[in-house]
Amino acid sequence: DTLDALIAVELRRRRCAAHLSPTDLERLADLEPGQVSDYESGRAELEAATLWRLCDAFGTDVTVFFDAIRHRLAHRDVPPIPAASPPPIRQPAKALSPASD
């Protein structure tokens, strides 16, 4: 279904834009391991309550999530579901030490 594919694409777009791994997002949204990957790949359908928790984890409203999808539909920008690939490995931020003069 086109709407399910768009939801999957928007979920992945927002997660990547937030620089979160699927595991990070699952922790923030209180989801089981592997759920985010299943939603992004289309292997599982996203329920409304789960979408609500994901949007809360992103710090956005559900309406904003669907506005992006509405925009894609209006402009016929309907990409395929992205292939499941691991996100880039983020290195922990290095602690800044005071500059020595």
C-alpha cells in the first residue's frame, strides 16, 4: 500500500535526520528490539499508538509527520521503501579539554 510505504519512508527520514540508530529510537519510544527496522522495511504495519510514541520521541506532533506524507502524495513523490541498511556508526563525542596556553 502506498500510504504504508510513505509512512515507512518518513519514519526512516526522520530517524536519519535526528542521527538516531534504530536501537536509539526504540529505546526513546519504548519499543521492542527490531521494531523500527520492521516498520521501516515494511515488514510490520505501524499502529497509531506506536506512531504517536515515535513522534513523541522525535519531539514532533503526529500531524507534522502526516503533513510530510501529504506533501509527497500531492507532488507524486512516492519513493520505494528504502532497503534495510545499517545506519552509519556514530562515534561518541570527544570531551573538550580546556585549552592550555
